[in-house]
Amino acid sequence: MSMNYNMAGGASNLLKKGHSASGGIDEAVLKNIEAAKQLSVMVASSLGPNGMNKLVVNHLNKIIVTSDCATLVKELEVQHPAASMLSLASQMQDQEFGDGTNLTVSIAGELLRLAADLLQEGLHPSEIVAGYKTAFDYTLETLPKLVCHRVEDPRDPVALKRAIKSVLMAKQLGHEEKLASLVSEASLVVMAGEGKARLKADSVRIVKLIGGNIEQSTVMKGMLLPRSAEGTITKVDKAKICVFGCELASEGTETQGTVLIRNAEDMLNYNKSEEKALEEVIAALAGTGCNVVVANGTVSEMALHFLEKYKIMVVRTPSKWDIRRLCATVGATALVRLGAPTPEEMGACHRVHVKEFGAKKVCIFEQEGSEDTLVASIVLRSSVVSVINDLERACEDGLACVQHLCQDPKFLPGAGATEIEVASRLKKLADETDSLDQYAIRKFGEAFESIPRVLADNSGQDATVVVAKLYAAHAKSAEASPPPPPGAATSPSGPNVGVDIEATNGGVKDVLADGIFDLMVTKESAIRLAVDAALTVLRVDQIIMSKPAG
């Protein structure tokens, strides 16, 4: 180890060969901001109902076509440390709320882009961070005041469908009616009963079946396994079900042994004893009234023979996750031993049958009538793999919305209305602030302009005209304005005015009348994660990278 220190070499001489170190506003902060900005620009064009799709070919040569930000960020495998912070914020938003991921990345990137302008004007990063914190606290205080809609009863089909339609419209414009019907119907199946409405994350299963079109998608009260039955019995009514978490075959011994067979008679007797032991198990199973068996492992030919003999339907599934959901659906307990179940361990189902969707045979455990079930299945149909994957993501976002509105049913106006109202109020706050924080607060408000601006751009309108009309509509109070002359066209005004994506140019409308809402807890979380990611990047003044391994 050398004890010589070259002072002109800087911090790089302190590190091993191959390490790199860069610091300062130009070398660290601005470069981090530029990397994060590039990621936000990349996903911004996918925001909103008219968002464009991205085609990503991952490291396995799998082609992914989607406009879902969480999927894009995950498949892009971002390596830059600053941009990966935005990626992690987006992934956390997806895990917690299932929606608002594009909002997180877009606002974080816009905050950093505007912070770069302030840095070039001479403000210190700490002053920008302080101003952003003040503006963020004010934003959290403002959002509850903008609530425009509440879902009083999540079990009301009309109210539930209206609440989730906006979430689905942002992912699948044109199919929101059908998807909203599917998601609301499946949610109501598992939320039936007394007490507070509550939707568990794994209560609704989404099954994708290639073929047909989206209009052939349906909801089933029960569970669907994407495989056929093992034997010749394919339909059982009023089924009594036994679920095994093991394979259906002759039990092996714990220790290895040797069987000495001297002649053919010994061979026949040995086989008969094994067959007799397995038949006794199947006979005891049939004696309990069981007529459907579900196995988590393989089913031997000998076991299948005796199950057919006793008229027992056999279904096999290799997924332990499906076994757990099936047990919740039929009220059974998965057995880890081969033997007859007790009455408490058996489940019941109205009908178990095999149905063919296109070229795919599936096994359906259907609950009807007065029987309660804790699991519902949404069967999605489409002939294109990328389309059916996008439909699945849209349904997952809709289910996440239902899950969180059961806990907090408050909604904010969508289509950029909330963002413009927050931006207007933040500009007033900046004008009333005397310290240097006013510059950062004003930029924080401008960052929210990016959402309606992107919505207008993606719908082919002039973003500058749309944003100007939105500011004018939000500034004009309906009570203070004089009544229009008879026959004159009135323009919408108030805090609920957002972007009209169906207009030809510069269109705005009252989003409350059209039922365009955003769940407040989702938007609040997206803004919080975006601000946290932006402030973390701004606080970095030096980047030290070690030599890559290998």
C-alpha cells in the first residue's frame, strides 16, 4: 500500500483503482436530475386514457406491449442510481395502491426538472428542499378540502361501478363499461354479508383464456382452474370435496428395503397387497360421501382406476396458491395424509364441471344459491396476448381501488382538475411568502401543471391553451361571476373543471358531472412518494461508484 498522496488527484486517490467519484452541482446534482428527467419523459406519454403503448423486449426476449408505468419501469431494469429511486418509488406505489404509478414518476421528474432551473439561478439545494417541504405540507392540507365525491355504501352496485370506472378508463379506454361491470360484480360477490365492507387482496382471481373477445369475459361465483379433470367423470352436482396437499399414490416406506420375489405367484401377491391397501383408502374416502378429490401432486394410474371405480371425480393442480384459494372457496381443509377426511375437513360446492373455452378446457368450482363463497373469478377473453395482459393489469387496478375505497371512500376530481387547483393555491402561497422558499413553492406548483399538460398533449390538443383555460376556470368563482345573458354559451368554472380529452382543441369540462374521479388516498400516496424521491435526489452532492465486479 502506497503512503504517497497526490493532493491534485482529489478524492479518487483515496479509493482503489477502478473506483470513480464525482461531486458538486454540475457533476452530481444536475446529472442525477437529468437521468431522472429522462425516465419521467419516457413514461409521460403513457399517462391517461389516450396514453401511448411502449414495446419492451426484455432480457428473455419476451415482448411486452403496455402503457402501464409499473410494468414498464420493472421491465426497463434502470441502472442509474438516481433514476432507480424514481423506479423504486413507482414500484412501492404499485405494491401499496396498485394505481398512480405514472403520476409518481411524472411529478418526481417534473420537480427535479424545475429544481435544475432554480439551481442554475443560484439557489442552494438545501433552500430548494426547504421550499419543497413547505409546499408539500400545504398540499397535504389542501387535498381533503377538494373532496368532491364519497361512496357511502361500497355494496351499492351503481355507486361502486361509477367509482372505479375512471381507474379502468385510464388503462382501457372504450372497454371501461365492461371491465367496471366485471370488477364490481366480482367484488360484490366476496363482499356480501353483514358488517363493514372489506375486500381481501386474494379474494378475486383473474383467469386469462386466449380466444374470443372482451365481450365474452364473465364473472364466476367460485373458482376456475385452467386444466381439465383427470378421469372420465367431468361433472358433479352438489359436490362434497376432499382436498389433498400431497400426491394420490401408494405411500412409500421411510426406509429403503429389499423384497425377495421367488416366482410369479409372489409377484402377483405383492401387487395385490399394494392394490388392496390403496383400494381401502379410496373406499374409505367414498364412504364419507366424497365425490370430488383435488390433489396437489401427481395421481397414479392405480389410484385413478379405483377413483373411477367409486365414481369420484379427480382434479389435479400443481399450485399450492390455487389449493389455498380452492380451500377458501369450498370451505375445505387441505390434508397432508392419504386417508378419509372428517366432516369438518371436507368442503362443499354447488357444481363442479369441466367447460371448454375455445380450445382450452377448464375445471369450474361453481357456488350458487344461498351458499357463501369467499372467492370469485374474473374470466378474461381476448385473442391477443398483449391485450389480455393489459386487461388483467386494468382489472387489478380496479380491484385495488375497491379495496382502498372500502377503507377511505373519499374521491378527488380527476382529469387534471385537482392538480390545477393545487397549483393555483400554491402560487398564491408563494406570493404571500417573503423568504427564499417562495421560489421553490412556485416551482412546486408548476410541477402539477405537467399532468393536465400531458393529458392534453396525449389527446392531440394544444397544451398551452388547455392549461390557460383551466387556470381561468378555476380562478372564476361561479357565485361571484354575473349571470350570462339568455342564450349565451356558458363555460364551466370551479375547482372541478378538468381536461376534456374528447374535445378537438382546448377543451375543458366539469369532471364531476361525467363521474371522473381519483381516489384521494392513492393520489396522496403518489405525491408523497414523488416528493420523497425528488428530495432524496436533490440531497445527493457526491456520487462514489466502486469498480464493477468481474
